[in-house]
Amino acid sequence: MDKRFLQTMLICFAISFIYMDWIRPPSSSMTEDPAKVGTNATQPAAETPGTPVVDGSLSQAPDPTAVDSPTELLEEELFSLSNEVLVVELSSRGAALTHAILPEYREEVGSEDPLHLISPALKSGIALELQVPSLGVDLAEKIWQVVESTDNSVTFRTGLPAGRSVIRSYSLPIEGYELLTSVTFEGDWPSATDIRYELLGAERIRYDVSGRAAAYPNQWVAATRTRDGQIGEVDHQEVEAIESGEIRRDGIAWVGLESNYFAQVIRPLAATQDSPAPALGLLAVGVRPGERTAEFEALASDGIDGRPLQGWPLQIGYRRKIESATPHEYAVFLGPKSPVVLDQHGSWSATKLIDYGFFGWLVSPFLWLLRTFDGLVGSWGLSIVLLTFCIRGVLHPVNKKNQRQMQIQQQGMARLKPQMDEIKERYKNDAPKQQRKIQELFKSEGVNPAAMFGGCLFIFLQLPIWLALINTFTIAIELRQASFLWIDDLTRPDMLAMMPFSLPFLGNFFNLLPILYVIVTLVNQKMMPQSEDPQAQAQQKMMSFMMIAFGFIFYSFAAGLMVYFITSALIGIFEQKMIRRDLRAAGILPATGTSGGESATVGSTDPLRGPAGPGSGGHGSAGHGSKGPGRPGKGKVSHR
């Protein structure tokens, strides 16, 4: 081979090698090394931070024009919208709700501060928080741009990768407790992929305390929608740790957090006026058992500035599919659980927010009577007194009948006492036969010992009334901070004065009403004729101790409930005098001053104790064997 040809081939190969590796620019399909080519190098779209692949639908290259400019440093802005009954504060951080204030209500008795339903002081977090979990971007921490702002509305916008953006708008009508908000997703959001967003409410709302504890702290509530579009079952659940960290349900019409007097409710609105509001998927997000337990228990006990807070945080809202360019509208109720207010929202059955409990069939008429009386006398305390007269008036015929039966049977027992003693002596070694003979004697003489316990039956019949009244004074927002005499709030203990020390189970407030109740019931009992029968005397002593025990039990009860009990006990004293007079007129009780005296077992009809001595027999009739109306007494019992 020619030497020069070989040299020429070597030179051409060297030139080709130098050109291919050092001079020719790399192919566009190759990845550049940012360390070699400078700081303006970009990564492929599939590796763009903050844009993970979701079924391949979000792997497009980002459009820099659609994302908030990195050189523009946005600062957080606050916007206040208000009407006469509601003030809300919105933040551009997360385009969310930070405060909700009810100017017509007060934080405490005598305070000028309006009630804060949602606020950082309550550790409410941010309400109406919006998230798209599949994006990997925390929308609640982003500073959103303010698109438009007026006196009663504000609109926010934030850009996202791949030419997408989210627009959120808020408006507050000139009246009412509902804030209107909408969410719109702009850009290419593939409908073939199940991409969803979450809209959640506050973690806590304000609730009132009763004495040392809350009537009940925050609860969460969810209403289902039936197939015909009506509001179905409304579920009230206690806020607590959630085993899986979240709860999901379908077919939900509205959701919210509630306390005994206030509520935050989020409900979707219909796309058009003629179409029904959609039923969505509920999402309740909380903490799992064991997570930050000490912190949440401290909030429930000590709280902030002495005010206990709901321990476990819980955000409740919706998980809903994204529909590109389709506004999703919501109404957010932030207000009192007042029937007058809730009646104005009949389209979504807002009155079902009020849980009247198992005895709601009694609570409703009680509340109606209280409101009627308040309209007449202008005092909730006097309304409670009038309600007590109504209840005692309805129960008077039952009480009178029970007292009559008790007296007749007690006198019959006294009449048969000699024969019963003879049977007991004759068959003292044969207890079964003794009992059988005594029962035969009762049957032949028409005596029923069980009827002597009519007073206990009367108390049993009143149990639903007492439970309904407890619930009434718990949920009636009209009684909140309503004053009467020295009482500042009928839904709390009367708290006449603060003691310089704290007593176990009682606290450091001196409550006068429970003590007055014990005194009235003991005086009522002492006014009853005292029996000479040892068993009856033991029962009367036991009742005295029970009254003192009830004083401790009722010490932290609502003052309104204690007003009812005291009034009922006072009415019982006069009611007993009326019943005795009628029984004397009927010849069932001996006239005053006659031998034998009155029976001591008429018993008090005080709402929380039974007759003075049920089943003991009167001290005159039982002790002396006096004859009452009915069959004449027999000296001996005949044995067949």
C-alpha cells in the first residue's frame, strides 16, 4: 500500500473522530449535563419537580407562562367581607377562610367582644382548604394572586404546571349567615383520569361550656340525600381519633362541624336552578389514635386562656372529581342553631342540625311553650316558672289518682294487719305456705300491696320529662346568656360567687340554687306527718340523705333546670295540701283532729323523690288497727 495513501487515511480518521466527539453539537434527544452547559439547562418534562405522573395524564411539559412568575414575590393579603350578622376574613395564603365572627352574639356574659366561631385562637386551622393530592403541591400554603376584590366579594387565582390554574371566588350576601364560594379548574385536566380535589372545613369551631365542662364539644354532622333528591338521615357523631385517619362516604348532601349552639355547614349548590344539588363523597380527615395524644388532651382540659377546646382536630368536607372549566359552587353556613334562623333554610332541612335527642317529642313542645311565654312576659326565667306550672298541672290528675290508691291500699293493709300477724305466727316454720295464705287473704279482701308504690310509678313517669328538660336547656340557644335574678346565664350554673378555694367535684364557684333545692325538699318532707313505724322512719331518713346527694349531683347543672326543680318542689307543697283536702272530703283520710290522725304516707310529689314512706302504712292506721273505708275488719282469719 502506498505510504502516502496510508497517511491520508489516518489523517481523515483523526479528523472524523475529532468532529464527531468534540466539534459536532449533541443530538436533541440526548440529555445535557447542567454542570457542563451552564445553569439554564432544563430537565425533561417527566422529571419536572412537582409534576408527578398520574396515569400518564400529568406528564406533559410545563408551560412557563401558566405558572406564577418566580421573580414576583407575592405577599399575603387579608380581605374582610361583612353584613349585619356575619363577618368573615379571607387570606390569599391558600385562598381560604381564617376568621368567622358573629356580631350579634357575645363571647362571654358582659363582654363586648363578638363571638368568634372560627379563629386562630380556637386553633381552627384554615377553613375551606383546597387540595389536589395528585399534584404534589400544597395549595393551602401557596400565596394566590388576587384577581378581583369588591366590598362583598373577592376572587383568587393560582397557576399550576402544564398550563393549568385554579380560580376561587367568595361572596357574602347582604343578609344571612351563608358565605358563597366557587372553585374552577382551568386548563387541560383529562376527564378520562379520575383526578379529584378536596374541600375541607375548619378543624374546630367555638362551643360553650357549662360549669367545668362543655355541654358537648364539637361534633361532626353529615346529611344524606335520597334518590328523590330529599334530605334523608342526618348523622351526628362525636369528634374523636379516627382509626384510619379519615372517613369516606358517598351520597352526602351536606356536612359540617357543630357545637351545642353553633354550626359550620358546607353544602354543594346545583349547577342550574332547575337541577338538584349533587350528592357528593364525604371526606373527614383527623388523626389516628396515639398521634399527639398528650397535646390534644391538654387542649380538651386546659385549652387556651382557661377555655377548653375540642381535643381531636377534625376537618370535614368533600372529595370531588375535577371538571375542567366547570365551576363548582358551595354555600357555607356559619351561624347559630336557632330554629328561627334555620327555618329560613328549609331547602336543605337545616333544622335537622338541632338534635333533640331520644325525647325530642317532648323537647319540641317545651321549647314552643318557653318561646310563647317569653313573648308574653319578656323573661326566660319567668317562662321556666310558667312551664313548670303547666307540667305540674298536666301531671296533677295522675298524682292525685296515685295518692288515692296508695291511701286506700295502706288502710286496707292496716285493717288486715292482725290477720296477717296471726298467719305469720301459725305458719312461721313454713314460709311458702305463709306467703300463699297471705296472698289469699289479700285477694279475698281486695287489697293490692303493689298499689302502695304508686309514688314510685309517678316518679318513673316523670323521668322522660326530666331528661327532655335537660336536653332543652342544653340546646336552646335563646337561653344562652339569658339572665334571671342574680343568674347571668340560664344554661350554666348560677355561680353566685367565687370561693377562695376549690372543692373536689364542685369547683370554686358557690352555686346557690342546688342548696335551695335541697332545703325546699327537706322542708317539704318535714311537713309530712311522721310515722311511728320503724320501717317508715328508716325510709324517711334514707330520703333525706338522697336529697342531700341530689344536691351534689345537681351542683353543676344548668341554672334554668334548677329553677324548674325548685319551682316544682314549691308547687308540690301546695299540691299535697290540695290532695289531702280532697281525700278528706271523700272520706279516704280522716278529718283533722279525729282519732288515728292522718296517714304519713301521702308522700311528697317532689320531682326527684318518692312518697315519704311507700308501703309503710300510716302511723295511725297501722299502729292502732283503725278501720278505714271498705270491708269491716275481722278479728280472726278463717282457715279452710
